[in-house]
Amino acid sequence: MHNHSTNHIEQRVAIAFNGQSLIFDQIYSDDIVINYKRSRVREHLLKYLKAESKILELNAGTGEDAIFLAKLGHSVHATDISSGMLEKLEEKVLSHRLADSVTSELCSYTQLDNLKNKGPFDCIFSNFAGLNCTGDLDVVLSSFGNLLNPGGIVVLVILPAFCMWESLLLFKGKFKTATRRLFSAGGRRANIDGASFTCWYYSPDYVVRNLKGKFETTEIEGLCTFVPPSYIEKFPVKHPKLYSFLCRVENRLKTKWPWRNIGDYYIISLRRK
């Protein structure tokens, strides 16, 4: 299934993120909502990691999570399709003196059969919707079983096909943004600094269905269901009281239906039987 068109799509993704790699950390490191999202994902992940886990990270980017996990005593094999992102990751690994704990490999997650380091791993982790950059998520998911130890955990952060905050943008007349996920069966064009690539959206049910039989779902939680997405700029600064109220509401309802399914993202974890 990994055909010519898939290769072309992945090349576009790699080009887009190579360009971003130089400025990625500067743009995002101080953003309040991005830091909120990162801490929520880590909190979820750490609940399921045993001590000194071997982790396979997909779309590892510039290595923020890999460094964080290595400092906690885990070992991480970080993969990405962008050589620029992995260069940044490798610089960080050296500067933090974590070469014994973090290894990296340029590899598409649609071609995990070609991984040089096949584990087996205790955990497969993918943060911040990297998996939405493929129309072949079923191919990615089907390769997980062979890479994981029995009882191993998968933690994925994915953009669903409906986001409550985005739908509210209809009232601001932003029709295109408000409906971009709803009419996206064939993928929607996304753009980073002038480089375009395609983005697909997947429901939690899609992930569960594709991993049925070998995996059982441990938890699904909505991320930025009530807390506004980071592209609604400066919201926490302009409305600090409302922002902290929305954080509390989200914390209370994050695992409840339908809220867990209609955030900007969802975090899903599944355990290999």
C-alpha cells in the first residue's frame, strides 16, 4: 500500500517540517496553551509507563519529549521523517549528555517494518497529531503489534474529525476553519510557512477498530475541549480567570463522553494483550 503517491505526500510533509525545525522551539516553548497540552500528554503517558521503559517515539520532532523521558530514566528510540527535526533532536541529546538513553532514526511511521531498531518496546508514543499527516493510519497501526512486548502500551495524540472550538468559529464568519475537519474524507491541505501538505482526521473509534483483537483500550481523554486551542492566540493572557476556569472544567470532564471525542485533540492509550 506504500505507493508512489504516499511517498510524494510524505516528501511534502518532510519539506514542511524541515523548514520548521530551525524555529520550532523558539515559537512554541513559551506558549501557555502548548505547555498545558504537553503537560497533559505527559501526565497521561507517565501513568502507564513502568520504570526504565524502552519507548519508540514516532514523529519525535525536535526531541522535547524524548529528552524529558530520558531524564526520567527511560530509553527512547526517536523516529521522524524530517532530517531537520532529527538534527535538532541530536543536538539536544548531546548537550544534555543523553546519548546512552536517546537514539534516533530517520524513518516514516508508514514503513516501520524497515526500522533498524525493532525493539521490542514497552511503549509506542506519538504526540501532537504527527499521525494526522498520513492517509494510511491503518498501515501504521497494523505494525504496532510486532514492535511491542506483550502488555506494552500505545499512547497517541490525534486530531479528531470534529472539534467543538473550531465549530464555534462559524459565529466569527470563519467558515473555512470551522468546517475544515467535517468535509475532509480525502484529507485537507495544511500549510506551514508556505510549505503545504495534507492532513487527515481520525476518530478514537477508528484507532480502536484498527487495533481490535490484539489491543484493549485503557483510556481516551479530550485535549483542548474546553481549553481553547493554541491557535486562538493570547487567550490565557487576555482572559486569565476564564482560562483557569476552563482548565478546571476540562480536568473534570476530559474522560467523559462526548467531551473526550470533540477536543482539538484526543489522547488515546491501548495495551497489547
